[in-house]
Amino acid sequence: MIVYNTTFHIDNDILDATLSYLKKTYIPKAIESGLLHSPCLHKVLHTADNGENYAIQFRTKNIDTLNYWLEKEGKTLHQSLLNLFGSKIAGFTTLLEEINWEI
């Protein structure tokens, strides 16, 4: 299982609008195809003078599925976020592989 995590820094002046968009549009559209699932939205407990940080995580079965989603849907979805909020939002992605910790 792959965890697809994107952490965003959001400027204070667009925080409410961005969170609303993430909750009402971005996350529902990301899971619509069924390729990504189990979304989680987290506030990063680190404050910055000019904004706040949030992370969105999705699970997907493997890297190939994630790459397919990124090509077919993800790029467009990310671009819509940039079109709406421009340079007032910045993000980076981390891919995590879930490991069974039980012996």
C-alpha cells in the first residue's frame, strides 16, 4: 500500500477559501475514480507568520496506480488549485510505503 501525502503551506489571507476548496472539491474529486482512497486532512502543528500548513493523504494500491491517476486526473486537479490560489499556496509531495510492523 502506498500513502500519497501532499503538504501545503497556505497564506493566511486565503486559508478559509483554500480549506473549503480542499474539503468540498479537491478531496472528493481525487477519490472519485476509486484509484485513491481513505483521504485524511491534517493540520501540521507548526505555525508560520504568514500562513498555516496542512497535509492531505490518500492511499493507493501501488506506484503504477498512483502514476496512472497523476497522469489522467492528478495534474489537472493540482493545476486547478494553482489557478485558484496562485503563489499563495505551495506544496510538496511525499510517497510512503506502508510496512507491516507486526511480527
